[in-house]
Amino acid sequence: MLNGLWLGFFLVAAVSAMAQWLVGGNAGIFAAMVESIFAMAKLSVEVMVLLFGTLTLWLGFLKIAEKAGIVEWLARVLGPLFARLMPEVPPGHPALGLITMNFAANGLGLDNAATPIGLKAMRALQELNPGSTTASNAQILFLVLNASSLTLLPVTVFMYRAQQGAPDPTMVFLPILLATSVSTLVGLLSVAVMQRLRLWDPVVLAYFIPGALLLGGFMAFLGTLSAAALASLSSLMGNLTLFGVIMLFLVVGALKRVKVYEAFVEGATEGFDVAKSLLPYLVAMLVAVGVLRASGALELALDGIRHAVNWMGLDTRFVEGLPTALVKPFSGSAARAMLIETMQAQGVDSFPALVAATIQGSTETTFYVLAVYFGAVGIQRVRHAVGCALLAEFSGVVAAIFVCYWFFA
């Protein structure tokens, strides 16, 4: 999938450049594309400098959280909920523990821990699957909730904004939190409708009703604030949450007699290795996106969307932030490259860049998640998994746009 997407970027750019040369005589387009290749390669290294530091720092703190048992505690808290949402999984089955640990890790931004745990959970669910090549109800729900990208701390988005010079990298914290909540809720409800899940079960309601009341009350409070106050509150909450979580990890780790310094160094070493492995992918995608932008092909596609939006009488400022949304279902690295390119072209705190950052933090690479999780257990017939996952992703994108108008317009 990544091979086809990457090659497609270059082919579309080449066709666009040839058309401009033959029709309009624009020979300078080729020089612009070559210049973009080297500029984006340079930008990739600049981005990686901060990436090394941020991933090393964050994975160090997250290793303390793992050793302190915070992830396991979250798993125990969420366990009864998933036991009700997946009735075909027997009580006490290892799959339930793995599923809750996966979501706890995802919520904390522990992507490197969440993926292997998620694959183990999918294999455990496969043991209960009566059809070896057809996705079970539990597997579909697990995958759709993974694809909805419920991440409470979008540290990587903060990191890219900081690298591009944002005075306040965490300004998008609340918009991302609201948009990712919408995508997760839509994903859950769509699967519940397809599988006729009993969402009115007392245990399920005990989780959902307090959450809905808190979210509704918080939304009502936000509705009383001006746009400037909303942006300021998002910044304050983002910074307080991030620092508060770090302090929580350290305090709980110390109380549990974890050697916090040694644990931090262990996790930081893993973070350095992870960051180092990302550089080739970042160079590849940023170069492809840069060529696509320089060829005029991306702008041509956005013009079509812009005209359609304008024809409907709507504001078109969000359109420049849509490239991230268009490629996110297929490739996380391509979406990351689109986000960085949008911040470079429009300005890190421009409205399109804020929309792109919110989309990046509130949606997931649906087809990649499908390929990895279902491919790991040999599932060929995915039933309603694709439709529900894409509906959740689309809802997250729409919510991100609306929330950004609410906070930043």
C-alpha cells in the first residue's frame, strides 16, 4: 500500500508538470520540483533532530509508567466494560486483559507498546473465532476502536508544531481531544448498530453516562467562552495535563519503588532507536509530498474541493488543511509529511495548519490498521469493519474542522 501511494505521488506530479509544460510552456516547473526534493530532504533532517529528543524523552517517562503498573491499573478499570461489549469472549479470557491494556497504552500515547499488545489481543480473539478467515464481532469492534484513534496525549503533534516554531505547541490539545472523542463514539455506535450490542447494559451505562455528562458539561462550559479564551484554555490544559502526567508517572513510580532513573534511561534508549528508524520513511514521504506540491497537482485538487465548498456557500479556509485528511487512511507517514508541509507552506499557527494538526491527532491510518491487525491472523473477510472504521475516521475529520472553527476562527 505504501509503495503504491509513494509511487503514485511521483507519477501524479510528473503528469501535472508535463501538462503545464506542454500546455502553458512552464518549463520552470521542473526546476521547482528538483529544488523541492532537496529542500524536503533537508527539512526531514531538521524534523528528526527534535524527534530524537522528544521520543527519547517521552518513551523514557512512559517506561516508568509501565514499570509502575499504571497501564495494568487502567486495564483493570476498563476490563468490565470490554467484557460487556464483547459478549462472545468468555469472562476471564486473556483477550480481555490484552484488549484493555492495548487501549490503556494507546490512551497514554504508548504506540510502541500498544501495537504488539494489540497483535497479541487479535491472536487471542482468533482462538475464539469460529471462522478462521472471517472477522468475528469482537475482532471488528477491537479494530474499529483502534482505528478511531482515542489518544489522550497527542505528543507527536505537539512535537511537530514545536519543531516548526509554534509559540505554544499544545494549543490544539482540546480540539484534538474533542474530535477524537467524536470519532471513537461514532465508531462504537456504528459497530453497536451492526452487531446489536446492548449498550443499555447497566455496566456499560455506568461507564458511558458519567463520561457523557462530563463531556456535555464541559462542552456547555466551552460554549460560554470566546475564541481567544478557548485557545488560551486549550493551551493551559494541554500544558498542565502533559506536566501533570509526567509528575504522576514519577510519583507513582517512586511510591512503587521503581528505579525511576534506570527505567527512564531504558525507555529513552528505546526512543532513540525508534526515532532513528523513522528517518528513511520521513525523507521518502516528505520528498514525495514536496514534489507533488511543487508540480501544482495538489493545488489543482484543492482548487476543485475549494470551488465545491464555495459553491455550497461555505467558508473555504479549511481546505488547505485537507491533504492530511486525504492521505491519513492510507499512510501515517504520508499524513505526517502533509502536516509538516502544510505548516511550512501556510504557517505553523495558520488556520489550515491548525486544522491539519487536529486531524492528524484525532484520526488513524484505517487501512494500515486493517492490514496489520487482520493480516496478522489471516482474516480475509472483514465484514463491516471497513465501513465502520471509515465512518469513524470521516466523523473525526468533520469534527476536527468544526472544532477548529469554534476555537480558532
